[in-house]
Amino acid sequence: MDKRTFTNRLVVLDTETTGLNPQEGHRIIEIGCVEVINRRLTGKRFHVYINPERVIDAGAIEVHGITNQFLEDKPVFAGVVGDFIAFIKDAELVIHNAPFDVGFINAEFSKLNNQVGTVTDYSKVFDTLAYARKKHPGQRNSLDALCKRYNIDNSHRELHGALLDAEILADVFLLMTGGQSSLLDDSQAETETVKSEIKYKLTDRPALKVIQCTEGELLEHQQRLEAIEKAGAECIWTA
């Protein structure tokens, strides 16, 4: 087991949405959760499609394939929130790029008149993207990249789907927090490869001037990269 200590009950969670930013009025349209107890999938799931009461962005439909017509007869968020809270309560949520999903869930909570609070009133949150960036610095850490790194078959993942992605993330999480995937650690292997490919080093040029970005610029840049990755696009700058 990884040094990180987890609670006994985990809920691996993913969402699909109408767009990228809840502050622009975008809403959740699908929630998928799978339960893990003592590092074993129990088979217990929470899965629901939600009528967002607004139009889905065309770009989002290209990512997840969920249409406005499909959601017309689905319940609104207020109709499922009780069952959702009951499923996640007292668990530790495992989410890839947690600020995105938690931000959307909290935005949905804030629209309810009975003031249900926020996600962290019910659950702890563990961000697998942040964890992967520390474990595999300098490498791509999208869900697809992690599947490749840990030899998880995700060939059936033609489109994003909350329940399917939660199931895949559960496999990734268990392998990523359970030990290295090969005898030679990924970072060490890549270092050895880079060393073998170095042919020469430039020594006759002046030192390059380094202009540091501000904290605000860095935060804005990171948020944009995470939004691109969450939308399903390949983001080569994400470490």
C-alpha cells in the first residue's frame, strides 16, 4: 500500500457536464460512482443522468455523446441529490482532476434552497491527477496516459462517460497506490533513455534570460490546462 493513508470506504467519482465552467451557468448531466472497500470493488454503484435545464455545448457533446434530447425525460439535480449524498456520505471521494468535478457539484448544491452545504461537508476528497503529477513528474497524467502506463485496457472507451470513467479510474487508482507497475520505475527508465540519447551539449552560447511568471498567471495557466484535459482533448503541456 502507498504511504498515503485512505479511509476504509472509497467512492470513485466522475461527472459529465454541459460545458467547462459552472460559473458560466454550465451544469452536471451525468454522475457515475463506484464503491471500493478495503481496496476491493464491491460492485455497488451510483449512476444517474440529469436534465440540466439548459442546452449542452456542441463541443461537450463531441466529448461524451450525451444529447439534449436524451436528457429531456431525466430528473433534475434536485430530484437525485438525496440519493447522491447518501452514497458519498462518510466516504473518501477519489476523483481525477477533483477541482473540476467538486466545483460543479458545489455549484449544483448552491442552487438548492435547503442549503445542503458543500462536498467536503460529507466526504474527504483525493485528487488522483495531483497525486499522479507527484508520482510521475514531467510525464503526461491524463486518464488515458495512466491507463497506458499501468497496462489497463481502455480500448472500449470511445467516448467519455461518467460511470465508465469512474470504473477505469478505480483500476488506475488501485494500481497507482499499490506499488510500482514495473521492476524499473517509469521516471528512472525515462531518465536512462534520455541519457543514452544525449549526443552533445552547447557551450558557446550566452545564458538564456529567464522571466518568471506571476503566481496569478501560473494559476490561470494551470486551470486552463486542467479544463482542456477534463474536456477530453490531448494536452501535451500537462505534467
